[in-house]
Amino acid sequence: MTAHRDVAIVAFAQTRHRARTEELSEVEMLMPVLHEVLARTGLKTSDIGFTCSGSSDYLAGRPFSFTMALDGVGAWPPIAESHVEQDGAWALYEAWVKILTGEADTALVYGYGKSSPGPLRDVLTRQLDPYYLAPLWPDSVALAALQAQALLDAGDTDERDLAAIAARNRDNATANPFAQLPGARPQGDYVVRPLRTGDCAPVGDGAAAVILAAGDTARALCDRPAWIRGMDHRVEPHALGVRDLTDSPSTRLAATRAGAFDRPVDTAELHAPFTAQEVVLRKALSLGDDVRINPSGGPLAANPVMAAGLIRLGEAAARIHRGASDRALAHATSGPCLQQNLVAVLEGEPRDR
């Protein structure tokens, strides 16, 4: 979907991602981020036209867990609010559509997740097909290993290339104060062949938030807004056996619908929690060596579930805000082996304006 109304990301904030936050509840982890993102625009909660969040009750271990976070936001007097049981990137999509329809001029979007209390690899099995796959309990790393092995068998990559992807992403994270794993580290032992420890995103806790605004409101709130020129999301078949795991047609289609191939991008923030998935995404998105991939370090440096995709959009927008990028692509994924994919194209206004 391409925009028929100018909408931009005008502010972005995130936590310092950590392996464990036992002393903090989800609300206590989220509140400083919400305060920070509002402070960057000078807005108050009462100035926000629409609020949308992304989180998972499965991670929290209780139904309607998002209502606790909403209490922290402030739901009285009554506000226009929605929630998605998915990464915050999809909450941003809903908020973007809300502004495009003229129902709001500003929106607050946030995503958060605490993966440390429970075995994340087991929790994620609950999103598998309940009849054929879930009873076998293949966890997220095992399924990613199947995808990586398919790429190796096809000759699309090898273990040395995967190690180089891991090192580059974590080297990029050295300059990112929010990263959980800044700097390269040894690939380590095999978790599930052919994936080693360094090929897999860390398990951790974190939150992120962005503010969207339309037209002149965006220009008043931000010196260089990151305009959303297009955004779309598509999904692969649920059954892994009918998919080609070495390719991602849903990513390619979403990018086409978002206008990503209309003109070159200079930056791409890819939500690839495993090194092999970056290989798939770069091929699907036709990204050459001239594109800066994950300058923030990407999910291999910090991967808070339900916020990592939103962070990709926020990091891409932040580079436009500070003039480090002019046209950026942001990608978010959900489900096993890149099952569902969202692509957004962000642009800054010409510098001579």
C-alpha cells in the first residue's frame, strides 16, 4: 500500500536491551520509553489521536496482559486504542492506516516483550500448525536450521559467509548503546546444525515506541521527518512443506507493493533473527553491496520479541532524522522461517529544502 496522505515517523525510543529484567514488570520496563518518545516531540498523552500496541499474552503467561501496559499509558479519560497480538511493527501498520483514513493526525505505537522468564523456543512452538507440526515440538532454532541447511544445499551461502554476517552485524552494534550484544563474538558451538550460537539472535527483554504524525503536524514536531512512502505486509503458507525456504516471495511482494523497487535505497534494517535469514531477505529485496545493511546491529545484537520489528522501523527512521540516510527500507517478520513479512519505505525530504 502506498500513501495518499503524508505520514511520518517523528520520534523513536527504545530500552537498553538486556538478557534479563527480573526486577522490572512489563509496565516498568515500558514506561520510561513512552515518556522519552513523548518528550522528544513535546506531546502529552492527551495530544495523541490514536494508540496502538503489540505484545504477546503467551510471553506474559496471562490473558489480556496488554491492559496492564495500557494502564501505564493512561486510558482515562477514554482514548482511541487498539492492540495486536504481534510485533509492534504491525501495530505501526494499523496506526498508519488509521492516519491515512483521516481518523487521527497523530499516533503512539509501542511494542514490548519479556522473553527471559520462560523458554522462548518452546513458547514459539504455539504458532505452528496444531495438527502436523506443533505435536512434533520443533522449536524456532530447529526450524531456522532447516532453512539454513536448505540454503547451504542450494549453494546460496556457506558457514563462513554466515559467520561473516554475524560479525558484521555485531560490529555495527558497537556504536549502538542499546544493543544487548555489542561487538563480534566467536561463532561458538552448534545449537542445531548448521547454526552456531553466533548465528542466532540473543534472547532478551526490551521495548520500543514511535510517534507518527501527518503533514504539517509532522514537520512541526520533527526537523526532518521520516516519511512513510509505502508499507505492506504479506504471508507465506502455514505449512512449511509447501514453501521454498530459500526464498521469500511474501517479502518480495510486500516490497513491490510498498514501492521499494521504484528507486534505490541507501539503508536497510532487516529483521533477520538468524544469519541465514539475512541471505534470504537480501535476495528477495535485491539489495546490493552498496546498501548499508543493519547499521544498528539488527536482531543479532538485540532481539526483544514483539519489539524487534518495530525497532527496525525506528532505527531506519532515526537515521533519516539525523541525516545519515535519505531513503531507507525497514523489514519486520513474524512466524517460523520468515512466514509473515512487512516492508516499509521511509524517506527524508531533500536537504536543500
